[in-house]
Amino acid sequence: MSVGFRIGFACVIVFGVASQSRGDILTPIDVPGSTETVAVGINSNGEIAGRYTSGGVQHGFLLSGGAFSTIDYSGATDTTAVGINAGRDIVGAHTNGGVQMAMS
């Protein structure tokens, strides 16, 4: 990945809703082509991390500056991003061989 964020290992579980608040206005967050989008983390720069489902597979995503970037952990069957800090470090989980593992 060359979009400027880092992925490693940690353990965090967070749940959220798929909308972004701008004052009193809620803006839907919907990854194009997905059947489900869930936003679960936002940093002080307004970048949002979460997960979406497409073709029965769960992927992590980063929403930054109005553009979505997919986060798929190498070799995993599905990936979830659950948080992001101001340094663009993303935490979440991935499933590999039926076993869920933490990532950051």
C-alpha cells in the first residue's frame, strides 16, 4: 500500500455507525459497490477507518479527503479497521485460516 498509512499488530474492538457528522448534518458513508459499510474510528484530521462488505468478503477502509482506500491484510480472508490516530496508524483485525488476529 502506498497511501501513507501503517499497519502492524495490536488489539482493539470498537463498533460504530456509518455516517460522518459535520455540525448538525450527518453525511452517509457508503463504499461504492459495497453491500454494507460500517465506520468505526475517526481521527482529529477527520479521516475515518472502518469496514465494508463486497462479494461476501469483508475489507477494511480508510476514508480521507473524500476518497476511499481499501485495507486488505496480506493472506487474510477478511479485514476490519476499527480505529485511526492523527499519525494515520490504523488498528483492527483480520481473519487468517479461520482465526481472527489483531492488527495495527
